[in-house]
Amino acid sequence: MQLPFRVLASYALLPLLASATGNFSIPYLNYYCNAAHVSSANWTAPPRPAGFTGTMELVHVTAMLRHHKRTPANLIPLENQFNPSAGWDCSGMGTINFAVSPEFGRNAPLLVHETEVPSWHPFFPNFWNGSCQEGQLTPGGLADAIKHGKDFWSVYGKASRKGLERPFLTSVNSKDIYVRTSTEERTFHVAAGMLWGMDPRIALKDFAVHIDSLVPGYSCPRADAIRNAYQSIPAWNDHLLENADLKARLDAVFGTAGRGDWASWYDHFFDVITSRLCNFQPLPCNAQGNCVTAADAAKVFDIGDFEYNYIWNAAENATTYNSLTFGVMFQELAMNMRAIIAGTEPFKLRLYSGHDGSMIRLASGLGLGKPESDGRLRWPALGGEMIFEVWKLSAKHEKDQLFVRVMHEGAPVRSLEWMTSSAFEALLESNVPANLFQVCNS
């Protein structure tokens, strides 16, 4: 069940890191490795409606984002040979976890995570050298999260004077800001980096963070059956057959021939290549010197975009699959919007730190893949964000009105750049199946 509980923030140690961005030789990576997001350089207030002479005030922001750069979440067979001898270096950052109870008070022991990969271990060939775990936020990812927080604060924080009659947020505090992460530590650390970027003084405070599985964590056999069906027809299988030569070349490099989880889609290839390149490692090569070429990597990225668009947008019944697997999150978002409309929402900012699976379902449910919007969906970029701004329009002798503007990766979403709060609440609610539990298990 997706029920949040409170914990004390496990702060990432925050050294002075430079945001790890750059111009990549493969153009796709300039999109994927660090997504565009709102900043004082690109954000402007929405245009004033024609004939409206009253005031416009930003009253609420909901932001959902994907985590930033990480190590690969999938291990290659004989992983060790595909990495630099120094391995993956996460020594520039550390993470601290601690428990608090009345018995310990404020003096509970602190546990610092340090990853060690001993060379004597029998399964050493299956992991990399260095000090990073699989799927861990890298120092570059933490730097990007901090920069993301600084840019976010430049728009919505007390320093902003761009299009706002008064600052939307004046401090980083748990009274005004609700933070939700998934159960994966990298989303927790991205949230910590974001908050620290917004206000470095947050490192001196405890901050309540709600942990929940933003990537669907509940069982839904009905959804599984729907997806299996539309990934068993020519519309899906044809692209696997058409790229058989590419698959054979990748298998020859990675030793993945005959492994079903590497054959049913390109997710694993996409992960192990982008994770390396986004963290400025070279294209992977095996011990025999066979390497993934830039051309083959670019093709994998194109296929990844096709697969994500097909599964969550273009396939017949993709809408039903999304609503079944992300309906609980859409229900929460709809409930939040109803509270805003009723004037009972306690938070000014709700910040959700999630995954690509969170972002693709949210984008699809909001209609970003429809012709009137972007027309197709891509694999969500690292650090990609979706923002709901709620604006209150007030005029003398008239009832206040609430409007919503949706921002995606720093720009207003076509067809969602200005709509009434009730219409937006209805859009969110349209993604919530009735009797979800029963439908999932029918």
C-alpha cells in the first residue's frame, strides 16, 4: 500500500561538487543526462488573461522529478571487466543513516555507508571495483540535484523577483514543504540535494520526508496481462526482429546472448550504456577489446525512446495500463488538487522525487503524448521534472478563480499551459479507475 510514514532525513554529505554536465558527442545524451528544468533564466510568469485587471498570485506548486545521475541498476555478466580499473568512485560523497528513539534521544549512533568490493571475493568478477553500489546516485548526480535545487529556488524562492509580486517561498521548512521519495535511496539523496541547493542551512535541521513507492509498487495482475498482450504482437516484435544484427553485436560485447531479460527489450542495454556515458566513462569494452560503437549506442537510445513511447503511450490499451499501475498516485494528486480548491491544502510545495517509471506514467496520463501536446513520449531524462503551478486570480467584486499551468522540463506544456483548477482536477481523476483493487485482481 502506498501509505507514507515519517522518518528523519538521512542527509547525503554535501561536499563542494561541480555540476557534472557537458556537451556530449552523441547528441541524445545532451537531452538525457541532465534534463532542462525551471530556472530564473527560462521561467516567466503566465501571461495575464485578456481583460483581467486584478492580481495574479502563485498559491501552490507540485513538482515531480526523476532522480539524477546514478550507477547502472543492471549488472553485465562478468561486470568487472567493463569498468576502469579504479572502478566507480563515490568516495566524494557519503550517506548517513540514523535511528532516533526516546531511549537514545539525539545521541543515536550514526551509520555511514561505505561500499567495499574486496578482490578476494569469489563473485568479484560480477561486480565493479570502487566505492559505489549498483543504482546509487553518483557524486555527479548529487551535484546536479544541488544545482537543480538552486535553480528551483531562483524561481520559487525568496530571491526570485521574476514575475512574482511577492516571493512564493521564504524559507525551506517542513511546514510549507512536503517531500516524498520512493524507497530507493537515490531518490532520497536527490531530495536532500534539492533542499540543500534551495537553502544550505537545511543541513542543520531535521526534515520530515515521506517514503513511498512512486514507481508502482502494488501488484496488479490485470495490468501485467494487458502489457504482456501488447508486447506480444507485431507492433512490438517487429522492432526486435528488425534490430537483430544490433542485438547480436551487443551480445558479442556484453556476453548476454541467451539471457531473456536482455532480449525482451532494450532497457538493460540502455541502462548500462547511458549510466556510463552520463558519468563521463567511455563506451564499454570487454576484456577482448570489443567495444560498443557510438553508432550502436545512438541506435540503442532511439530504440529506448520507441519502447517507452509504445509501452506507455502508443500501444492499444496503454491508457488502461497506465491508469491501473499509476492510479493510486493519480488519486493522491487529484485529492491534493481538491484540497487546494477547497482551501484546505496545508502545503505550499509538494516535492516528489521518483523514477523514470513515475515520470513516463505521469506524462502519459496528462496527455503529453497526444497530438495536441508533444505528440510522442521519450525515455524520461535524468532530473526531468513536471510542475503544476496553481495561480489565484483576484479582482474586486468577483469571486477568486484558480488556474493551473503545467511545466515540463522548464517549459509550459502545450494544451496544459492554462486551465481551470476544476478541469485539471478532472483530468487527474480521469486516470483513477473505479474499484482499482478489484479491477487489478479480476
